[in-house]
Amino acid sequence: MTIQVGAHDGETIEIDLKEINSKKLGLAKFSVTPSAPHADNKLEKPATGAATKFDFTEAKIAGLNLKDMEVHHAVDKDGNEDKTKYVLQGVNAKGETEYHSVAVNGADGKLSTPTKLDATEPTAKPLETLDAALSKVDTLRSSLGAVQNRLESTVNNLN
């Protein structure tokens, strides 16, 4: 942006205004939430003949075309394990990890229809990412402050 500040042509001030938003600051996908919607401990298939309320065979054939499927307890929004809910985790044909929420019938161990979950990937180095964004904002604010000082001087000179 160019502003005429003097009585003669060419007496201008250039203002370089930058767009500031989460995308420009590298914060569009900034997240510090856990990467998986499940507890760390995997539910293991019990020894042959041991009683279980979960049908691990059913989990493998739940209509999901996933490899390396694991079953975990879900976690709540605070990261606490919820032993009443389950999450199936597996790798799809593209090599991406998928998470699916399922309910288990306590009587027969059968699964409900899986519901795909959207797992937010955490930012790799959240403090560094946030620090870099703050540095960009600080630089832009300093530049804007310098322009403001020049404009104030120009207005004072007009009086």
C-alpha cells in the first residue's frame, strides 16, 4: 500500500501489510491432542478356554479391510481410559492407520457396526511451531509499529 504524505509527487510511504492467519503462520493443523483415540494398552486375546467378553475373531472380520488390527479401550477427552468403549486400530491398503469405534455386546461378544474415527495428528514439535508463529507475528507488529511512527510524524509535520 502506498500513501502520499507530502505536497509533491513521490513523497510517499510504502506500507507492506501481510495477511496473518493460522495457515500463513503454519498453525492450520496445530494440535497438541493425543494422536490416537485409544488407550496405550492393547487388549490381548486370552489363553484358549479362558472367558472373555470380546470376540477377537469377530473383530478381524468386522467388515474392515485392515491389516495389523488391534483392539484398545477408548479414552475420553481428558485422556482417561474408558473400559466401556472400544477402538479398533488397523492399517488400510494405503498404509494409513485407521481408528474405528465399536460397541461390544456383553452377552455374545459381537461387535456393532464400526464407525470410523477422525484421529488428529499432533504437531511434531508444538513449542517450536508456536514459537516460530509468534516470531512472525512479532516481526510484522514491529514493522507495523515503524509505519505508525512515520505516519504520526507526517501528521505532526502537517500541523
